[in-house]
Amino acid sequence: MSDAQLYRDWGLWLTLAGVLVVVAAALLIWIAILARSIAANATRALRAAEQIRANTQPIWALAATNAAAGEVLEAAWSIERHAAQVADVLEGHGRGAASA
């Protein structure tokens, strides 16, 4: 192999190595940019999820309200039953006093 051939091959491999280094550096820069973009999107998604959670809190409170309303309704029915029993007793006493 002559010196000219050696220098030409050396220059070719050096150029190829330079191109590979530039491509690798470009890929690494591109990956870094994408990673930052992904992090920014993840932050926005987390904020949106927190907002969704805050907006749906009344739905969970509604379940507690429905439970309390059920208890109030049950108490109202109990009061109605007891009032009917009291009314029956009072009517019975009224009839007994009227017949005496």
C-alpha cells in the first residue's frame, strides 16, 4: 500500500468517523429535546389530573349527601309511623271517653 493510498484511506475513515460522531451527537441532542418535551407534557398532564380530581370532589360528596338524605327519609318514615300510632291511641281514648 502506497503512502498516497494510506492517506486517502485514513482520510476516508476519519471522515466516516466524523460523520458517525455528528450523527450520534444529533441523535443525543434529539433525545434530550424529546425528553424535555415528554417531561413538560407529563407536568401538564399531572396538572390536568389534579384539576379533574378537584372538579370531581363534589361527586364523592354527593354520595355522602345521598346517604344522609336516606337516613333523614328513614327518620321521617319512623316519625310518620309513630305519629299514626299516637293518633290511633288518641282516637281510641276519645271513643272510650265519649261512650262513658
